[in-house]
Amino acid sequence: MVLVVPAFEFAMSKFDLEIGHQRRYTKASMAEALTSAGLEIERCQYINALGLFAWYGAVKLLNRRPQESPMLTLYDKVYIPVERRIESKIRPPFGQSVFAVARAR
């Protein structure tokens, strides 16, 4: 199973609830949920460190909804590929999401 779930409860917003997020996770709470379900964790890490700041500022503090814009397109096309290369070598201590890979025992 491959999961990408929202990280950090402090970043929960009205928008999260509107799009169906029930909760946000830490690496520890995601690992607990997976092991409690009888799964073996192969990988569990934070991803998109900068995205957490952007999400918190725009969606939580300013109460804005993410929408298509030149800035978001630039972020997706330029920053995300660079971030993926960096985060494949250095795992950040926080992120906008938790990425997990688990399998049945």
C-alpha cells in the first residue's frame, strides 16, 4: 500500500474538512495506524517541507482555497521536481504530507 496523507494537526483547515480530510498525521501516528492494521512498514517519511509553510500560511492563516494560478503552476513545475531530488537524498524533519509504503505481513 502506498499512502500520501496530510501532515500535522496544527495545519488542519476548513478546506481540509471540505475536501474530506478527517485528520492529519505525524510519522509516528501514521506508523501506529499502519502497524495496528497489521501492516509492515517499508517506508514512512515527511515530504514537501516547503509546502507545509505555504499551506499553513495561505490556507490556515489567510483562509484561502488553493486554486490554479501562475504561482501554483510555477511551484508544481519548477520547485516540486527539485524538491523530489533533494528529498530523495535528505529526509526532512517535517513536511506537508506523510508518505508511507506498507505491506501485509
